[in-house]
Amino acid sequence: MKSKAHASLTEKAYHTLVHKIVTLDLAPGSVLTESRLMNELKIGRTPIREAVQRLIAEGLVKHLHHRGMLVEEIRAADVQQLYEFRAEIEGYAARLAAMRMTPAQVEELQRIHAGMDRALAESDIESFTTQDRQFHELLGHGSQNGYVQSVLANLYNLHLRLWYYLFQRRGGLQETVHEHQELIAALVRRDPDGSEQAMKKYVSRLAREIKGIL
């Protein structure tokens, strides 16, 4: 059985690597070696290895025989498949949330959105993306469907890396804030169709813009 200390080191390694990958500090195609990661993160081999296995399962890293590990490239075909799926699953989550979210959850979503708006005004990208994650996590909770929630959680890091890729080349925080506001308005109205369409509009716009710069 793993000790709490070991599990904590694995989590630290995982979250550190996720942050480096999604923010493109570790660029697509970067070679990863255990010795380099151990040296940079000051964490032992086993927690590093376990963290990397999680990243492989999520599709952020791949293992190549005789070549070690690479941060996954960003390819147009992968973007198309990811966002086709995300539009459907998160659109469905928004539809369910319009019928199932509690008033307190809707209020919390509005509070998070206000924080995103402040982060936009202050050009605080770290705060913006932290609150965007909270926004989508709460939407998943609001669907009251554990399977939908689990799938959305597994997709989010892939989405966030693509979002950073787009942002570094085109910006686009204002569009994200506006599109999230359209979704909130539909949720407040308890409008399943409007909520689903608002989410699909947001996801489809991201897909078009990302593919346009690849």
C-alpha cells in the first residue's frame, strides 16, 4: 500500500507536469526523460513514473519504443476529434445543468464568472484559467451525472493546452468571457436548449480558431 507521503509526491509531480504541458512550458514534441524530471522536480523515480503514466492515459504524453517519452504534438485531426466529442458531451452537460443545477450552484457559477471578468481586466491569465477550470467543474457537478462529470474532467487538460496554444497566438479572453455569460443566462432561464447551444457555440468557435492556426 502506498504511503500518504508517496501519494503526495505523485500528485505533486503530476500537477507540476500538467501545468508545464498545458501552458506550453513543455512544448509539443518535447522529449521527457526520467532523469531530467527527477532533477528538475526534485522528486524520486517512482512518483515521476506514476505521474507520467497518468499523463499518458490522458493523452498529454506518449511513450515511443527506444525513443523515450514525448509531449504529444498538437494535430488538426486530433483537435477535430476532441472538439467534436467535447461539443456533444459538454453540450449535454449544459442541458442537464439547466434542469438540475441548484440556485446556489448557479449563483456560484456567476461568482466564478465575475472573477474571470476581473482577471480579464487585469490580464491575469493564471487566475483566468484557474477560474475557468472551476467554471467547467461546477457545470459538470451541476449535471448531476457522474459519468458526464468524469469524462469532462478527463478532457479538461487537453482542452486547456489547446486554449493556451490559441491564446498565445490570437488572444481571445473577451470572447470566452462573453460566451460563458451567454451560457449562464440560459442556465438562469432554465433553458436546456439554449444552454446546450451556448456551450456548443463556444466549443465550436475554439475548434475553428485552433484549426485555423495549425
